[in-house]
Amino acid sequence: MDRPGLAAALKGARARLTPADVGLPAGTRRRVTGLRREEVALLAGVSVDYLVRLEQARGPTPSDQVLAALARALRLTDDERDHLFRLAGSAPPLPGHIVSVPRASTLRLLDRLTDLPVVLLDAKGDVIAWNALATAMLGDFSAWPPEQRNIAWQQFLGGRGRVARPPDEAARSAAETVAQLRLTAARYPDDPGLARLLDDLRNGSRLFVRLWDEGAVAERRASRKTVEHPELGRLTLDCDALHIPDVDQRLIVYSAAPGTSEAEALALLRVVGLQDLEPSVVPDRGP
């Protein structure tokens, strides 16, 4: 691990960003060029003290999940992300392995999708980015520990989410998740993160084992999803999966037809924005 090099890379990337680049308000009194440490820590889901120690070249060796979160928060290019991994003594994502760091261009697109809830998933279902409306509708994804920030993990091993689903919808979604994971396992037989996820699911969920043994395979595409939101009530939303082929990631976009009660609910959600409607809750367990 090149601690001075890593510290310089983090500080340099932070200094060249503005709050507007990452969708944050600028405020009136800013004493630093670029983002504050507090802002980067918030975006990456790490503590400010942890980031301070990394920037002072005295921190611990960051995990791949933390490196990926920092690369996402700092809007690094693919080459800059790989360089950050190498400075930390880690191997960058390899060909044939799942890419879990969003591209800067994808994050710019996400920043501009301000009127609909959107989350970005990698090939194994890790939630790797989301917009403000997704937080308002589904809860704060940063409340999940990085190693649990996965749709399948939360669906089969997690606790109650911010929104509930009818039993038939929950059963359908669970089957779809497992069918998607089977396809992913065939595409990435050597990915260590996927292997760990499947081990956790097999060891922790009898339902997952039963569905896995049924052998169904299917690509998850557009669907309709019904949820019970604690503030907005029952919502039936269109759920479109927009595939980004070269990195095998999916933008999950929630929408409703104009003139429906769901469209009115989403409009209300845009007004509410990032207000903390229900503290200490975690998001729904799966797009």
C-alpha cells in the first residue's frame, strides 16, 4: 500500500470537484477548494475520521468495497479508479469479474434524473449508486453496511425494509432475483464477490436454496411493482431496468403514468425530497 500516494490521490480528486458536480448544495461559506471531507465521507458512506486518516497517510488498508465507494463519490474515471486500487495495494477489477464501480458518465446521468427514483445495480445486485428520490422512496441505502448493500442479501437475509410488499409480490420478486443470479453465476464463474454472496445465501436462507435448486434462469427486465409506503400508502409503479452492456450494470427506474394516484405520490415525493420521513429504517429489499 502506497499511503502517501493514496493520500495525494484522494485529496487531489476531492479538490477538483464542486458540490454541484455531485448534486450537493454549495452553501454560502466555503473555506476549501472543492468538496469538504464531510461531503466525500457522506457520499462514500464512510466516517469522516476514516477519510481524514487516509488523507493523512496513516489509515488502515481500505477494502475493495471502500475503494469502490470512494471512486464513486469522487467521480473517478476507469483509469483513475484502477490507479486508486493499485495505490491501496488492491487489484483493480479484472476482465471476467463483476464491475462494481459506476462510471463517471453514468453518475452524471443519474444526477440529471431528478424527477424519478433511480438506483444503479451491478451484475450481482449490489446497490452502487442512487439518487435523492430513491432515498426518499426506499430509504437511505448508506444505512446498509457495504458488504450487505445487495438486493439478494437484503431480500433473503435482511430485516424489514422501509416499504412492505404483498406476499404474492414478495414471492415473485424472490424467484426473479434467484433466476437472475443463476445467469450472473454462469457469466462470472470466477468472481470472488459473487461466490461470497452465494455462500452467504445458501448458508442463511432455506428459501434461497429451494429456489436455487429449482434451476430457473431469467433476465430481469421491465415489470410492475406494488409497495406499501409508510407515508404515501400503496403504490403500483412501473419498474424499468436499463442495461449498460459494457459494464453489465442496470439503472432501475421507477415511474407512473400521468394522471394516476401514483404519479401524484411521486410528485409529492419530489416536494418532500430528502426530508427524513422515518428515521432509522433501511430501504426496500429489492427493485
